[in-house]
Amino acid sequence: MISVAEALDRAFALAPAMPTEKVPLRSGHGRVLAEPVTARQDQPPFPASAMDGYAVRGAQVRPGAKFRVIGEAAAGRRFAGTMGPGETVRIFTGAVVPDGADRVVIQEDVLHEGDEITIGANPDPASHVRSAGTDFATGDRVEAPRRLSAGDLSLLAAMNLPDLPLARRPVVALVATGDELVLPGEEPGPDQIIASNNFGLAPIAEAEGAEVRVLPIARDNAASIRLAFELAEGADLIVTSGGASVGDHDLIGPVAAELGMEQSFYKVAMRPGKPLMAGRLGSAMLLGLPGNPVSAIVCGHVFLRPILRAMQGLPATALPRTAARLSRPVAANGPREHYMRAVVHDDGTIAPAERQDSSLLSVLTRSNALMIRPPQDPPRAAGEQVQFISI
């Protein structure tokens, strides 16, 4: 067996890099920016008013000073003339500040009568003018790689970038294996169970930007597994669940080897999830997950998520870990790195579930974290710090 860290490093070496494609801005949310982009204009592109009020020459502002109103400026409709001494323009938020003005006196500090205003006793000293380029200037860069948030897209839109160079979405083919499996809605036989793994793995992959193809269940015979690999043609990453161990009915490894798979590793010193396999099959990466539902989902977080990030050009690292204080004592850990289902509370404490049996999906669904116990970790008391990854 190899460690989780070594298995991740080997997996990153197998992961194919996604090419760059031009994508409309509107479709960029959650995608990974593959190349730096630069602003095509200043923001704001002109000196703009930050408040509703009156545009004036700042040097002339004093309590009781009077100005003649000569026009109006609104967002999208500038005042076309030039202000002279003793003159003002009624202005609204977002409007271009007229030539000759360098300050906006807010309307609350002004008495407006007829075509004249009088400055109040204590005018706000701020200029309330946003200079051109205050937010960003032409040529300012947004660096890559980065996963684009809603705020990023708003910024890139303001930079006047209608199309973006993004990493292509990785195509992930999911294959559940086993004679014992039937799909939800079907009537299981006396020796069968409902196939659940792909219904958890698909959203994990999609949340990381993948395009997911869920393939038919592959049965425990070589012909069915070969057909599954044929159906997965064109995928960048093939993820199987079940059939990756060494039993008489575990045929993923042997069939993949017949088809030319270069195996990188098999078995990882982790709990749950020891029977984990990875290799390269043609141009695709193959990730063989355990068939146990909890093990498959845990490996989906620990391996699938960082692999997909790396494929899109993001740093090839494990998921970030956070520290929390134990809410109760825990016993010593064994020889494998243990990913314990747990709940992180608002007070910063973490409570590992009492029952860690890897068959218990109900415990997983009540958890929001995987608490990580290093190999041979000694007993820990309540209040000690441990690390976790969010799920």
C-alpha cells in the first residue's frame, strides 16, 4: 500500500490537462480561467458622481456660497457644456462630472431655490467624485488559473470581455459495476441492492466543473466490463466503482490490463477506501474506486475533486485542510489514514460520528466534514485540535 499523499501525486501525474477554449462570458460561472485576461477600458471610464447632488468647483465651496444652476447630468446623459465660476450642474449618481467641476455637494447640504443653490452651514467635505480608472484601468490583468465566481464574471463583464479563454470541461464517465446492482425505481431481487454510488459521485464531479456521463451498470463478467470501457470512449477520466479489488468477481483491473491500461498504483493506506486503483487507459485516466458506497464518496472527495481541479489547470494539491477542536475524546488510530465522518459546529468544534462503519450512508449524509486521523495517531482528548476537509 502507498500513502494518500503518494497516491495523489501519482494520480496528478496521470491526469490529462484540458485544452483551452473560447467560451461566452455568460457561460463562465464555475469554469476555470486558463489564461490571463486584460481590461479593455477604464472603470469608471470617466470621472463619475458618487452621490446625487450638485457639481461645483471645490475651491468655491463654503457655507453660504451661492451657485447658479445651468443644467443637469444623469447617468447616461452628460451635461454637454463647461461650467464657469459660480455655476453648478444638478447631477445624479453615476453621471459624468462636467468639465470645470471637481466636487459634488450632496443634495442634503444644499438649499435649492429657483435656478440658484445655497451651500449649507456644514457641507460634507468629501468630493464624492470617482476618478476615471478608480476600480481598474485599461490593461489591468486578471491572473489565471482561477475558478470564476459570480463576482469574477461581473468584473470581467465590466472589463468589456465578451469571451473568455477557459479550460475545457473534463468529460468524466462513471461506471458502477456488480451483478448485485439495480437502478433506483427498479425492483431488486432477493440478492440485490440499489446502485447509489454514481448519484453521489456525479454531483461531486459536476461541482468541480466536469461534464459527467453516467454509463449503464457493468455486470461481473469480462464482456460487460469491456462494453463499459467502449461506451466510455472519448472521456478524459473514467471512474469505476466496485470490481477494483482482487476477488474472483473483481474484473476491472484484469480487463483494463487486457485493453492496455498502464497501472500506476493499487491499494492506498486509507480508511475507508483501501482498494483504490489508478492508471492510464489510452488517452484517458482510469480511477477505480471501491464499490462500498461510503468508501466511494469519501474517495470522491479525497481524490476525484483534486484530480479534476488539476486537470483544469488549478494547483495539483490535496483539498485544503482546516483545524477544529475535538468535542469529545477519540481513541488511537490504526495504521491507515482515517477519514472520519464528522460534523463541524458553529462554535469551531468538530464531532466525529460514533458509528464509522463504511456501509452507513445515513451517517455520511448527516456529516459536513471528513476528520483526518494520521496513521498511528495517538488517543486525542476533547479540546485538542484535529484537521478536516469540508464536504
